[in-house]
Amino acid sequence: MGDKIAAKQAAIDTGMPVVPGSDGGIATEEDAKKWGKKIGYPVLIKAAAGGGGRGMKVARTADDVAEAFSTARAEAKAAFGNDEVYMEKYLTRPRHIEIQIVADSHGNVIHLGERDCSLQRRHQKVLEEAPSPALNAEDRAKIGRVTAEAIQKLGYLGVGTVEYLYEDGEFYFIEMNTRLQVEHPVTEMITGIDLVREQIRIADGAPLSVKQKDVKFNGHAIECRVNAEDPATFRPSPGKITGFHPPGGLGVRLDSAIYAGYSIPPNYDSLIGKLIVHGRDRAECLMRLRRALGEMVITGVETTIPLFRDLMNEPDVINGDYSIHWLEQNLKAKAEAET
């Protein structure tokens, strides 16, 4: 059984809501078609052994199953050494909401609210914010409580992130990441809790330094993943950084190790920095982020900074009205308009 299938079954056992799907791995094309008919199209065929958007294919009708099934298995085998796949209902306009949890060895579990990671390209997160502009206080409290209770039942230890799809007021568990996430700084900014410090304390056997009642959410935070990529084609852009000017000011944080003269190698992930901005509310956060993006300069290589500058002027982004498909659809529409 693949890691994701086992995780989904564990989620069901602990009471977390899940996306309707197959009850295990799918071995043949015929089984895939049977499950597609049972679940209802469109469906998503997914690698059981890994994530990051690899080994994920959509079948919108029964006629699409054969190609989606074979392609997903081939990608899963190439990426993870395991071609097992499973199937889930494909949600048409969901948001990607994740809950940060922290659990110690003394039976204490808390959640630190949610992050909205819906701006994605090829299932890779591009921009994350906390709290989500899509949730109300009731939904936020409910999913936080459900998640913390489930993690406590599992006996989990450490920091972790439980990820959901959210559509029409309903949450659906997709996976858990048993580590710090790239986007953890936005949670730190709105809670004032140092997650790295907390993780080290827990590993040393200490109890949590805060209780759930002590967790207070303050303002809004957004993170932009600055990649060494062409902002339009997303082609990797390794090479030497000839100039670098970081942004500054109140509420601005840059997590990076780059400097003028640093050479970006072609062998690794293209992420070269994380720009995180905090404000008293979402409007102030967006205003500060626009200023920070205008100040930030990296020359010698292409980066995704121009993409973020454009996104800050998009009405849907300004209004927080977007799904996990929005960015790709927007970029595709712009490319077609330019040809």
C-alpha cells in the first residue's frame, strides 16, 4: 500500500473528511474505469508513493481513463520507483488549505491556524497566505479542532501540516507532511511562534511552550516563493547573480542565502528565496508586499519577481477569489492573448 493510500485510510479512521475515491490502489485500466463510474467524472488518478504534482492525471470522461492511467503510472514509476496509483473525485474549483499542527511527547497537540496555498502551477505552490481569505471564523475553528483531535489520536510527535482541498464549505483531506513546510514563516508571522525553536524543544523532550488557548492570530501574512526561473515560461535560470538588493521595512522578512556574486547551480530546486510580508490586515499586507517587490532586485539570472508584481495587480488576487486552477488558467489566457 502506497504512503498516500495509507495516510488517507488513517485520516478516515481518525474522523478527518476525505475526497471520495477508490478504497486502495488501482491495478488495471478496467478497475480504473469501474471506479471512475462509481465515483463520477471528472476523476484524478494519483501516484500512491509521492507528491509534488508528479504522477497526477485528470480523466474528465471514461474515454480519458486509458491515457491518464498509463501516464500516471509511468510518471509515478519514474519519479518514485513505484507505479501504484489510486483515484479520487476531481474537484473543479477547490482551494488548497493546510493546517499547521504541533505535538509534543506529553500528549499535547495544538493547531496554529491555516495557510491558503491555492496559487499553484503544476501542483507546485507559488504564493501562500495566512489566514485564508476564503474561511470564516467558524470554519477556521472547526477544521483546526478536527485536525488537532485527529493528530492526537494518531499519537504524532513534532511539527506537521495536514493538507485539505476546500470547496463549497467542505474540507477534504489530501495528505499530511510530517515536517516543516516551505511556507511555515507565514504562520510564524501571524502567531509570533518560532516553529523551528518549538520543533527543537519537542525533539529534546520538552512540552509545548504554549497551549491552544494561548495561540492568538495577529494580522495577515503572505509569502512569495522567489525562484530562479523565467517568470513567463518557468524555464530554470541557473547562473551567477550579478546584483542583489533585498527589500526592507516594517513587516518585511526575506529568508535567503543568496548574495551578489553567488552562483546558482543547475542541480537543485530553483527556489532561491522566500519573501514574507506581514500587515495588520490583508489590505495592508498586500500594500507592503507591492512595495517590497518593487524594492527587490536580483540581476544576472531570471526570477519570478515580475510574476508576483503582476499578481499584485490582479483583481481576483486582490479580492482573494481564486482556486488551485486560477494561476494556470490566467497564465494560459495571457499567453494566448499575446499570440
